[in-house]
Amino acid sequence: MHKGGHWEHSHSPEAIRSRLEAGPRGVYVRDFVYGAIDGAVTTFAVVSGVAGAGMSSGVIIILGLANILADGFSMAVSNYLGTKADNEHLENQRQTEHEEIDQHPEGEREEIRQIYASKGFSGQQLEDVVEVITADRRQWVETMLQEEHGLSLQPGNARAAALATFVAFGVVGALPLTPFLLNWFFPGLIAAPFLVSLVVTLCAFFGVGALKGRFVQVNGWRSGLETLLVGGVAAGLAYGAGFVLGNFVQV
């Protein structure tokens, strides 16, 4: 009953008008998951490599924190520049469509006609749709951007995307270091810090996946296990590389 009331309220004319006027919300789940998974994997790779080489916990902590700062910043900057490039591409295509409408208006109308013909419109109905869309310059251009180029009309927030990646990388990437940090402050507290680091890393993968699943409204357990599987494979590769390199250094 409550659920039905919620859906009824969310689809009332007032609620619909409010959502449309507010525009689409910025969603940074992809940026968070990307940063979190990479942070956990790269930090665990450092832990595996250094622990495999038989070095001290102090070295693991120093290299792990250096990885979080340097690699996290690098990923954030890359995401910032990538999002900014997407925005610039959107504006460039928008300008191109304006120029093509000026230079080849009939050809651009024909593109609209064929786009909506492929959606099932025909006859007078098709011609009415073409007439309505091409009568509004902004709507005409935005239709071409979406239908011809497959672009989103909502530019990404480059700073927010970068921040989401950096925060996720730092917070989740620090988890594999926690047993070594605890042993640093409280010597002997954890008998097998590497094993605990592995378990914490795998739990982080599951937690990130479950959080993602809850946000996008899919089964949290399924999403968590899926992320755990993918992240676990990456962690296994990191451990294998660390084990091999550790033996090489010992030689």
C-alpha cells in the first residue's frame, strides 16, 4: 500500500514537473566503483609485492600510502581530463550540427525523417513529427546529438567525478594497509597481517559491489558477489605477481 502510494505520488503532475525542471541528477557510481576497485587492487599489489620480498611492515606502509596518494591523484586527474574531453566533444558536435543545419537544412530534415521512420512513424504522422522538431532549432540540434551521435545532453561534472574517484581510491585503497598500520601502532596485535589484509580486501570488493547494487536498485548480494569475483581475480593476479617478484628479489 505504501509502495503504491509512493509511485502514485512520484507520478503526479506536480512531481513530474518538479523532476523535469530540476533536470537529471549527477550520478558518480561509476567513478566511485572505478576508484574503489583500483585503489584496493593496487594497494594490495604493493602489499603482496613487498610482503613477498620479506620487507618490513614500515616499508609496506610507506609504499602503500605513497601509492594511494600518487596513483589516486593520477586516476582523479585522468578522470577529470576524460570527463572534460567528453564535455568538449559534446559542445563541438553541437556546433557542428548548427553549422550543418545552416548549410544543408534539407539534408538534416531528411536525417530527422529517417530517424523517426525507423521508430515506426510513417505518413502524415511522420511529417508532423519532422515539422515539430525542425521548427525548434534547439530541439532539432539536441535530437541529432542524441539520435545520430548517441550523446548525452547532460555534460559531466569533471571536478565531482575526479573527487569521487580520488575519495573512493583513498578510502578503499587504505583498507589493505589497516592490519599493518595497527601492528605499527600496536606491535604484535595481528599475528598474520598479510592474511588479514587479503580478507579485508575481499570484503572491500563485496562491500563496494553491494553498495553499488543498492544504489542502482539491483540485488545487493548478487552485485556484491559479482564485484568480489572480478576484484578477487585482480587481487589474485596481484598476489601472483608479488609472489614471483618476491622470489626474484630474494635470489
